[in-house]
Amino acid sequence: MSVAPERKANQGTSTTAVQGGEARMKPGNAITDAIFCASTYTFDNTDSIIRYIEENQVREEYGRYGNPGEKTAEAKLAAIEGGESAVLYSCGMAAFVGLLMAKVSSGDNVVFFDECYHRSREFCGKHLARFGVETRTVKTGDYDAMEKAIDANTKMLISESPTNPHLSCVDLEKFTEIGKKHGVETLIDATLATPYNLRPLEYGVDYVLHSATKYLAGHNDLLAGAIIGSEQQLADVRQLRGVMGGINAPHNCYLLLRGLKTFSLRMQRHNANGMAIAQFLEDHPMVEKVYYPGLASHPYHDIAKATMRGFGGLVTFNVKGADWRKTANVVDNAKIFKIAPSLGGVESLIEQPLVMSYYQQTPENRAKFGIYDNMIRIACGIEDTEDLIADLKQALDNA
Ligand SMILES: *Cc1c(COP(=O)(O)O)cnc(C)c1O
């Protein structure tokens, strides 16, 4: 397995996941965090309100501006990512929209690598366009094209790493170098990598985005999203979140905190399962091609190996000589793997991108995005490796 760059934190990721961001003593001397079900927060008297405003005191005021559980979750996420500050949202897309709405204005443009989450592309291409913000899309990994697309009005360079479902990896040194050279901020959606496997801030990326719905919360039981970066660069983002809403209810914050305690442990199993299953599939006679950055056959293996500690639980493969129906049979035959979108939870999931996310697209459009009729995407959970392999084996053999 690869060697990740040295961590700046002076403690391990498991210790940070369990204890990071938490106060030592909590209300009632409880070891866990309290859930404060409050929409508003009280002041002693008029003078205390004035002191709060004039001295910029840190305390709660009204639920749309935050709640205590959310502050703890933000502090823990920032600690795990090795960043200064985190802004938590109700889901990953709310985080993406929240960041861009704070950072771009009419006349600006953003430059994208094309293998981005389709809803992120949709928000920029369809909705930011209505406000006069242009989206420029270049081929993933084409750094010259990205640099050429930049002009004086470019505000953000955007990519995922690894991408979904092809698992292409960005050379973060090149990516941030282009941004810095042209004075343009950079955003990496590292949902698939997680801070266990990749730390984009250490390469100088300005903003890291996570759909915390996935590996960070990890139990397929909540939605959340976060942006991590410097306090100063996130000040206007946090301010706008207080206006737009899109925050988490206190119960949701508690569930996220609970999920995060086992984040590091879970990632070890997701990584191990992903690697073992990618290797099993690559050796299977019915498999035409496997997309997994941990395999030497993956076009981005060298970058992944040099920058990532592990390669995650997402594995994509094409079934040899299969039409869409035979491919669907493999999906339908799976017993442990449940048929659902999403990834990063303890339960293993399986889906056919053609049906799940691209059914209403034209074949030409699907081809453009590299979505084939015989493609299957699996999200390995934390079940036992041998059981997952046996399930996939019978699903393929019986298709
Ligand atoms: C799921 C996902 C999102 C969107 O997150 P939600 O929490 O579903 O809003 C964004 N980016 C990536 C890479 C994702 O997998």
C-alpha cells in the first residue's frame, strides 16, 4: 500500500476522530455531547445582548446561526481534516451551493474538471448561469486546458478527487500551482477520498468539500455536508449560511458526531474491502475492466499511490460482453450488497450507473461521461471481506 504524506497533526486519526473538537467536561459530566433541542437561546438582560454584539462573544443566539452540537461537529471535522475551520451544512450539495453563492458574482466564471458529481455540474451550468456566472468545463486531468480556460474573471477551480464513478485522481500539486499562479481559489470535493486517505489542504487547496452523508457519518442514516478551510476565507461563507439556512438540526449533529467516533476504524475496513474486491474482480473471467486507483492497471495509480493512504471502498467495473440486462442481472443477484445510490456507509451497496443516475440521458450523453451499459458501481461497506467476495462471485456466476 502507498505511503501518505506525513500528517501535521501530532496525534493519530483515530484519537482525533474520537476526541478531537470536544470539550473535556460536558454538561452533567456526561462523556457524550448533549443534544440541545432549542430554536432560540436566552439572554440574562438587555446589557448581556449588547455585550454579545459589541464584544463579538461566542455563544448561541438563534438556531439558524448554529447550535452547540454543530459547533462541536465543526471543530471535530476541522481537526480530522487538519484545517483551521469547518462550516457544516444540511448536506453536501448545500455545502457546495453555500460556498459558491458566497464566492462568485455576476460576470465571474468557474473552471471544472468534467468528471464532477452531476448535481454540482447542474448547479453551476443551469443555476449559477441564471445569475450570469459562466461554467467552463475541461477534461479531467488536462491541466493545460484548465490553465487556458482561466481569465481575469475566473473565481474558482473545481474538481473531485477521486472522481465518481471512474475514480480519476487529481495531481493536487499541479492543480494548486495553477490556482496560485493565477490568483484563483481552488476547491476539491474529497468525499470519496475522506481525510483518512487524502488531505488536500496539505497541498495548498483552499477549500475541501465533503458530503459527510457518506464515509464521515458512515451509517447511511443522515445527510450532512462540510467545507473546511481557513477561518478568514470561510468568514463570508459562514455569514451567508446564517442567511440561507441549510443547517443541521441538533439531533442530526449528534448522529454525525457519533458516526465520526469510528471514522478511522471504518476507513481501514472500507480500504481493505475495496482493495480485495478490486483484485478479485480484476481476476474474474467475466470482468472486462476494473476502475480502482489501488490497482496498478488504473490510469491514475501513480498519483493515488503517491498521495493517498488507502483507496476507499468504491469500485467500478464493466461486465465482459454483457448488455444492460445481463449487467442488471448481476446487480439483482447480489444478496449482501443492497441496491441503492450513495456510498460510504457500513452497508455494502451496488448499482448500475446507467439505470440509477443516467437512465434519462441519451446514449450519446452517457458515452460522453463514460457511462457504459455494462458498468456496475459497488460501494463496499464494512462487512467481512470473504462474504462480500462470495456474494459478488455468485452474482456474476449466475447472471
Ligand atoms: C453524495 C455526493 C455529493 C452530494 O452530497 P449530499 O450529501 O448527497 O448532498 C457531492 N459530491 C460527492 C462526490 C458525492 O458523492
